[in-house]
Amino acid sequence: MSQTRSLAAAVGAVATILLLWMVNPWVAVPDSLSGVVTWAFWILSIVLVAVLYVDARHDPTSGTVETEGPDFARFLFSNSRAALVWLPIRLFLGFTWLEAGLHKATGTGWLDGGAALKGYWTAAIAVSNQGKGPITYDWYRDFITTLLNGGHYTWFAPLITYGEILVGIGLIVGALTGIAAFFGAFMNMSYLLAGSASTNPVLFTLAIGLILAWKVAGYYGLDRVLLPVLGTPWAPGSIPSGQPAREPRRSGGGA
């Protein structure tokens, strides 16, 4: 076993022990250590993914497909013809985010000091007499409390407002669709963790689909030009090489 894999095994073992400590119903994590243990688990999980990825990059067999996916999945996520399936989903998400961002930008409490976000955070961290509140996880409540006590709503509110607008525009015009969908899903998850359901479950689910279909979801949009020009870290586009932009690759005989 290589040193990288040994490190991955050690990190994975510690992360697993921390997870079992957090979720088992018999031995509870002390309140004084709850936040530390939770953050340690997530940090170790990220480190584990990074270590395994580095190890795979140096393995010549890492590109081998070990489990073939169904033809329908390859069509849906890799065939440019499926872009027509993702187009209405993309537009629906895009206009939803754009409308939400513009509503904040033209309203009060977001670009003029963040009072609206302050109120939202204050309600989110509140705990009833029964010990329950909108936020389920203590580590997220501690995170929001830190932001609230530090007055960070003054800059976080404009960040959210402009972020929603940019995500909406990116999805509508099909520019870097996968990245735009990722940040949209990230905001959906943040709202869900804060105890706000509303439309977030639906928007999050649709965004995950766009993320998986990033190669073709913006084909009827700017990505048809942007992706071949910009390329990816594993397949440089025409900008680094100085070559003319290539036509998008059509997987499975896509049009």
C-alpha cells in the first residue's frame, strides 16, 4: 500500500470514528466538544476526498470505467440532444433566482445595511422552551450565531442579493451552467440548513440535475461557445493553446 493510500486509510478511519460518535444513540458528544467534533469530521472528509483524488491521478488505471451506467443516463447527461430536456429546467431555475435577487435588490433590508438578513438569522437561531428551533444542527446554529454577533449581515446580505442575480443570469443565458447551478444549490442548502423549506427542496433537486448535465445543459446558450474555448482542467480549451475554438464534442451522436 502506497503512502498516499495509508494516509487516506488513516484519515478515513478517524473521520468514521468521529461520525459514529456524533450519530450513535448511546454515547453523546459533550456540548462543549460538539462544534469541534463536527468541524473536524467535515475537514477530514474533505481531506480524504483530496488525498484519494491525488492518489487516483497517479494511477494509470484510474480512468477505467469499472461500472457502466445505463444508456439513458449517458444520453441525459452527455448527449447534446438532451439539452432540450434541460432548457426549460434551466430557464425555470434562472428566472426564479433572478426574480428573488431583484426582489431583494429593489426592496429594503438587503442592500441598505442587511437588516432583513439580520432578522432572518435572528429568527433562525432562536430556540424554543422545548429546546427546538428552525436549525437542526448545532454546528450550523453556532456558525450563524458567529456571523450575527460579528455584524457580518452588512456585507453578507449584498453578497446573497448579487449572488442570486448572477446565478439567475448565468442559468438563463446558459453561461457556465454547471457552476451557476452549483452556487444555486449551495444557497438552497444554506437556506434549508437554516430551517427554511419553501421552494428550496425543488430548486435544489433541479440544480443537482443541471450540475450533472453541465456538459450539455447550456448547449442552447453561451456554453455552446464558452466550454470549447475555456476548456476544463483536464482538457484545455483554445485559450491556453491559442488554437481556434473547437466545435462542442457531441457524445453518442448528438446533434
